[in-house]
Amino acid sequence: MFNNVSPDLNTKKVHKVYMSVPEAARLSGLSEHFIRSGAKNGDIPHQMSGNKFFINYPEMMQRLAANEM
């Protein structure tokens, strides 16, 4: 469906790009409600699988850092 990993060529580690709302909330310190609401209204980049949101974590954090949300 979509590529869920991003290689870090400097450290040879693989980082997840898309993750569940609870996982994105835990890593970012944001509430699940904030992330889910942002995904629903289009502010947070995501993919859907059925009725579940999968958050593009790096893009979400870039937008937060740039204050675009």
C-alpha cells in the first residue's frame, strides 16, 4: 500500500515513516486527540487503512517545527 520505512544512510538504521496515532502521540508528546483531529481536517499528513489513520511522522514534525499547523 505505502512504503513505511525510510533508510537513514548515515547510520544505516531504518526509521518508520508512517505510524499509528497512539505511537505518534507517544513519540511526539502530543495528545492522540490532537493528532487524530489534525489528520481528519487535513493538517497532519496521513494515509488511511480502513478506518485507521497512519501518520506521516517526519512530515508532521516538520510542519510543527515550521509552525504550519
